[in-house]
Amino acid sequence: MYLPDFDYHAAASVEEASNLLGSLGTEAKLIAGGTDVMRMMKEGTLALKSLISITRVKDLKSITHDQEKGVVIGALATHNEVMLSPVLQEKYMSVCETAHHMANNQIRNIGTIGGNIANAVPSADFLPILIALGAEITLQTSSGSRSMPLEDFFVGPRQSVIKQDEILTEIIIPEKGFSGSNYHKFGLRRSGALAVVGVAVAVTMEDNLCKDVRIALGAVAPTPVRVPEVEELLRGREISAALLEEAGQVAAANCRPIDDIRGSKEYRQDMVRVFTRRTLRKAIDAGHV
Ligand SMILES: Cc1cc2nc3c(=O)[nH]c(=O)nc-3n(C[C@H](O)[C@H](O)[C@H](O)COP(=O)(O)OP(=O)(O)OC[C@H]3O[C@@H](n4cnc5c(N)ncnc54)[C@H](O)[C@@H]3O)c2cc1C
């Protein structure tokens, strides 16, 4: 597999990258780590005249905590930088654990959290846990920016609301007072495999009472999805084994998986039942977010 010819632009700022994207049009794309873009260009599933790299843009890599905003993750932070971030290890260990279970060390060293989101692949691992934690994203152009809840970004497999000249610059996880969170990736191998089912839970417990909960599923619908039916079932209830089993069943009944090489629709639905129950239990027992 050889790469076709293309023009390469190394933008020094978000403004420059946005202007290039606007002027070069739909035959140009951003490249961050390149783990998806390069593979698709080699395979011939993505034909582009120009690539615009943003890896030289400063200030898009940091992971910081801001008292008002919450945890702010730069879109260019790699999976390994997310995994090893002291801020995330203290505030949202579940996000670090998610990064740890992604791909392999080489990919984790160059693949970025922004690329994982912008790609809009339904099985992408960061999406369910960030949605469960209520993350918001910022999209920036040379003339302004807009923010939205991450869950509103996706419209279909590899499709999102991003405009041609927009750049995803940061992911913000606001303080929501969760007592525990967890992401379970169920793949066909222990590592290096895409999720067949991904379940993420963020919960606020008071003793055994579920005060609040957010649940997001990956790889079982055209986009990552919340399951409000399960959240409503659990909110304000004392947690019991029977309630968690019911939660799994309701989640399975409310997702829309497809048959593919990694699992049938029925298999995925059953795995949603099992892993919703288990991930809820882990988040409830976690004692940390
Ligand atoms: C061997 C292998 C294993 C993998 N395993 C996993 C896995 O276990 N879990 C998983 O979720 N993924 C996995 N992936 C997919 C991939 O590594 C991730 O999706 C990665 O996070 C993509 O980031 P990137 O920086 O390499 O994106 P790129 O390839 O550079 O870009 C991907 C897309 O996002 C756009 N983009 C990138 N950054 C931005 C930005 N800041 N703003 C707007 N658009 C942007 C690009 O234009 C492109 O359309 C794997 C890939 C490989 C090759």
C-alpha cells in the first residue's frame, strides 16, 4: 500500500489551519496523529489533495484543571498523555483507564483525543466515557468559536456537525459531583481490538441511593448514545442486584446495534445487558471518578 501524492501544510496556529481548510475546501483535511487519516489514504478509502497538520500548533496539548471550567483537555493530547496526566489521574481516573485500554503503545503515542472524537467512529473508546462525564467540546475557526455537549457532536458513523473550517480545540469535563465512573470496553481480544460494545457510567451515590447517573454506550448504534430509559429507572432508587439486572435489560432493549464481522445484533444486545450491569456495579463501588 503506497500513499498517493498530496500537498502538506504545517499550520502554526488554529487561525492558519482554519483559513487553509476554508480556502482549500473539501479536498483538504486536518491531520493530527494521522493514525486514521494515513491508514485510510493508504487503503484508498480517503482521497485528498491536501493535508493540514496541526501538530505544531502550541497550547493544544495541555491538560489542566480550572476552578470554574473543570478539566480542560487539549485536542492534541495523545492517548498516552491522557493516560499519564496527573490532573486526570486525580480527577477522572476512568478516562486514564480508557486510554490505557486503547490500541497499542505506538498508536497511543501519536493518536490524539481530538482525532478520536473528530473521526466520529461509533466504537471509538473515548466517546462513551466523556459523554457519561458530561464533557463539552470547543470548535474554533479563524473568526470565532462555539461549544456544545459532546453527545450533540455526532450525527452518524464518521459524520458529525463539524464544519469544513472548524477545528476541535478542547474537551472540557465540568465538575458534576459524580462519586464514581467506569468504562468497560468489550472487544474480541484483550488489547489492540476495537470495541464490540462499550459501556460508560458516571454515578452520584449517597450511601446506597442513586442520586444521579449518566450512561453512554459505544458501538451499538450509528453514534455513541445515552440511555435515558436506564438513567430514569435508576435515579432516586436504592441499588440492588435485581435493579442492576433490570437496568441491563432496559439498556439492551434500547440500543440499535448492527450485525458485522465482530458480532451479531443479538450478541451485542446481550453484551450490553451484561456490561451495563457490571459497569454500573464498578462505578457504584469505585469510590473515585
Ligand atoms: C492499530 C490501530 C489501533 C487502534 N485502536 C483503537 C482503539 O483501541 N480504540 C479507539 O478508539 N481507536 C483506535 N484506533 C483509531 C485511532 O487511533 C484513534 O481514533 C485516534 O485517536 C485518532 O487520532 P489521530 O490524532 O491519529 O487522528 P487523525 O488520523 O490525525 O485524524 C482523524 C480524523 O479526525 C480529524 N481531526 C483530527 N484532529 C482534529 C481536530 N483537532 N479538529 C478537527 N478534526 C480533527 C482528521 O481530519 C480526520 O478526519 C486505532 C487505530 C489503529 C491504526
